[in-house]
Amino acid sequence: MRPLIGLSGRRWPASRLGDFLPRAMSEVSFDLHFSDYGRSVALAGGVPVELTRDADVDEIIAHLDGLVLSGGADVDPQSYDAAAHENLGEIEPDRDEWEFALYAAARAKGIPVLAICRGFQLVNVAHGGTLNQHVELDDGVGHPQWDINGRTATHAVSCRSSSLIARVVGESLDVNSLHHQTLAVLGEGLAVGASADDGVVESFSSTDELVLAVQWHPELLPAPDPTFVWLVTTALEVQD
């Protein structure tokens, strides 16, 4: 059977939709899942499952064969005992708590995890690592590049020859750049797999190679993206 791949997402109050909904529904909340994540899973051969935080985390993970921790708001610096930077972006502590729990349950079950952008940052924090909370656009490499279409690859990353990401995508590739936070201290049990020309870590993996984290957004690049193929293929192997 095709593996079931869970997709985390955001939860916003309906008031953020402006005039789209009547005032009577302004206190309703909605779950937000960008369609490119699900499409990327499907094109890689998996069955995407958009997750809700209203179910028990352990029960959710019990039904899944793999997990995608998706992009979004900044990770709350309190989770790694840091004071908030003056340019810290939007944080969603409830989402942090939910995704930390999802990640812990996925690791306990032994299913593969693909962590993207915010997910990359959250996994590093889950392993005791820290983040640089704000990075400006600089000298041509660019973190972030908000004024360029997110489907456009804007800079290269180089992969370490022995790394998981190198086996998945090759020695180097061009990626997009939609993050304004970067990895500061690498968490325990993680190994750097790829970096940008300015030294910013762009990918790491767990030592058991069941977690692949990338700082770029592969769901916006041509599909089926190799990272999603890795996720689905590894989920099938774990099933067996």
C-alpha cells in the first residue's frame, strides 16, 4: 500500500481572512495547509494526510508512515532559552508545542521525517540546538529573498559527500530562499549535510538517517522533488 504521509500546518483565526467571511464567523479558526506539500507527496508516490491538532498526537502518528514538518512562523525563542530578537517574526507557541509532540511521537515510532524550513529549525531545537533569530539579505547569497518568486532557485548549496542529502540530491543543487532564521548551534544527534556559500547550514540529518531537514522549500521546486521521493521510499522500507 502507498504510505500515508502526515502534513503539519498552521491554525489561524478566521478574522485573518478579512472581509472574506461574515463578522458572525470572526471567532472561528481554520487550519491552513499549502497545497504544494500534499501535491509533492502525491507525485512522489505517497498519500498526503493534512493533520489537525484536535486529535491525540500518538493516535495520529500510529496511523502514519511518514511525517512532513512544514514551513511557517518562527520558532518561539523561549523553547531554546533565548530572549526574543527585536526583529523576531510571528511566533505560534501552540503550533510549536503540537509539532514538538508530533516529532517526538514520529521518532518513537521510527518513521521518517522530512523537516522543511521552519520544520528544519524546530527539529534542531528539539535536539537541543539554537537559532539565529534574524538574518538580513546580504552579499548576493540572500537569506531571505522575499521579492523573488518562491519557485525560483536563487542560490546553490553544496552537499557533504558522505551525507544523506548528497545521496538524495547529489553533490550540489540550486534552491530557493524563504527563511530569515538560520541554524546557530547544531543539536545533539544531528549531522550537517549541506551548506550555502556563506556557510549557512542548509541541511542536516539524524544519525540514524530517518530525519532529513532542509532549510529551503522543496515543495515549490520541480516535482517530484528528490527529498519527497526519499520520504516516501523510506516510509515504504519502514513499512516492510
